[in-house]
Amino acid sequence: MAKSPRPGGHGPTPLRWPRAAPGLAAAGLLLAFPLQAAPLDLEGYRLVDLTHAYNADTVFWPAPPTHFKLEQLHYGETPGGFFYSAYRFCLPEHGGTHLDAPIHFARDRETMEQVPLERLVGPVVVIDVSGKAAADRDYRVTPADVLAFEAQHGRIEAGTRVLVRTDWSRRWPDAAAYLGHATDASKLHFPSYGEDAARLLVEDRRVALLGIDTASIDYGPAADFPVHRIAAAADVPGLENVTGLDALPSRGAILLALPMKIEGGSGGPTRVVALVPRGSAGR
Ligand SMILES: [Zn+2]
């Protein structure tokens, strides 16, 4: 049986899905895939939604405008005898579960529609600092946290997506509890990445994306947003206000973070989903 040649020169390294499906290979169905990758067998995974719903309570950065608005255009029976509903919505880019494109903190960098899908889909690790965040709401992830994770779970490989778990999502949508202050952006207190950990992850480990279950990849009191700037300078997008990270293993899951494709945008609503291997325990 002829085998397809290994495709080359198609950009980033293809994803290596962690499960093989020999039955499909025997049936010749591997031909559509790069030879070094196994087909993705969705039966082996459960889908976990890491996204807050948009509604009137959605938490936004406390600088106006700060709300999601859903306006009804039509709702009800039509003269034709059938039901029809339609709405329009309006919101700032940076609220709810959303992506930061690199141009958010770096001039001339990628805008929303330019962020490569390869950064948004693929293996993800979860660094759990929820205990430290519970003791200090201004906690910042340190290089020691990253190294401790690696000592236990293995080195974070280049191109991996990183999510930090603080369990702050349990405070959603109480803006005062979640942000530290509901309306004054100079009085925010919530945990996030520290500058040195961001440098280690972005510049040394060369991760694909930084995400977190708080409002920002910089901690609440940050005045000059060093983590945003380190990430943006390396074309690393940010993923903010994710939820449900207690359902993910430390490593082994596949992240799919697909933002609204806003041409020229600096950020926007993103449906974030993880494929979690069945049998792997969320912690
Ligand atoms: Zn943002």
C-alpha cells in the first residue's frame, strides 16, 4: 500500500496527538495525516468548556465602557406564521473570556485576525498556584513555581500553551471580589504571572500562549503591565478570564481557544475548550 510522503515546509511542527488509533491506520485512514502524528480519536477525550457566558453580569476591566449589551431586534411570531428572534450585541474587546492579540501592548504586532491558529490550538499545561493565591490575593507566579511544576511534571516544551490556575473564577461574576474593586482600576487586587516567570516562559521556554483564570496576565496592582509587554513583544497572545481549570490535568490536555476574528482588533471574545484525555484526573 502506498504511503503519503511526509509533508514538509508547512510551517510550525504538526501537533502530536497523544493517542494512536491502530485500527484507523490499518484501514488506510492515516493517509490524511502527517506520518509522525496519530489521528485524533475524540472518543478518548472529554470536552471541557473553559468559558464564562456573556451576559449583563460579565466582568469587564473597570474603565468605561464596561458592559455587555444584548439588544433585541426581533422576538416572536411573524406575519408568515413562524417564530423568529434576532439580537445585536455590543461590548468592549477586553471583557469576559477573551484573547489579547499582541498589538494590545506592542505597536505593529499581530492584530486579532493575524494570530496564527497554531498558537491557539495544541497541548496545554496548567500551573496550579491556587493555594498561594488564596493566601495572598496579589500573588505573582515566580520562576520557582515554574521550576517546581517542571520537576513534578516535566519540562515545558517550546510551543506549549500555559494556563495558570488561581481558582479566582469561583468569584465570578462578583466584580469587587474578582477584581479587588468593582469600578476603580487603580485599586485592583488579584493574582497573576510575575514578570520573571513570564520571561522564563516566553523568552526561554518559548511557550505559545499565556492564559489565566483572572482578569489579566498582569496582577491587579500592576501599573505598567510588564507581562503583557513581554508576551506581546514575542507575539505571544494572552488568554484572560478563563474558568473551570480544576477540570484539567497538569499536562496532557489539548487547548482550543478560538477568538472572534475581528480584523484590526486588539482582543475579543473567545470560546475556550479543552480536550481532556479520559481517565486523566483534573485536580
Ligand atoms: Zn485583554
